[in-house]
Amino acid sequence: MSKPSPDKKQTVRGPERRESVVDNRTSGTGLERRRGPGRRLNEFVKAADEGEMTPEQFLFIKSIDAFKRVNQRPFPTWTEVLEVVRKLGYRKTQPMDLELPGAEDWTEAADAPAFTHSVDPDEDKQAA
């Protein structure tokens, strides 16, 4: 039996590190964007990543851009983004497809008002 010469490097194989990265991720919310084994981008996301927007995506981006210009806000808060989304006419009419621990789901009528409370403090004074 010959011993390996000291100048030759031996490759030490340990546990497969890539499996632990993919397998140990918290998942199950329905919001995962990272692709792993068996996950592929859907056509909607793939087209947007390549710069081809649907009319819905284009309208959303134009609306957010208009909000930022009118209000001189380079980075709107999430509440402000939701305000724009509601003003575009979106309403929560379907149950969610997500698994969000600690978040309560609800639905509302398609013709529900954009805001259930007044935003203008003067309106609150007049109502009282």
C-alpha cells in the first residue's frame, strides 16, 4: 500500500451545503421569490423582469410615480402605496392565497369605498 504523497491535495467531502440552504428556508407563505429546485418564474414575473409590462403593471408604476411627484416623496410609505392601490380601484374581494401567521383575512364588497374613515380632519369636525 502506498501512502499519498504530501504534495497532492486531498479533497475532503463534507455534508452538502447547498441542500441546507434550499431546505432550511422558511417557506409556505406563498410569497417566495427565490427559485430553488422545481421552482420556475411564472410568465407574469418573467415578462416584467425582462421589461415587458402588462397594462396593469404599467398603470401601477405610473400611479406610484405620479404620487411621488405630486407629494415630493421619493420613497412613499407602505400606507401611501396602499392608498394609491385603493384609489386605483382595488378592493379585497377574495380570500388570500397566502399563509401569513398572525394576519387575519377578510373580504369586502367590490363597490366598497376606498377609505372607511375620513382622511380630512376638517370632515371629522363637521361630522361631530
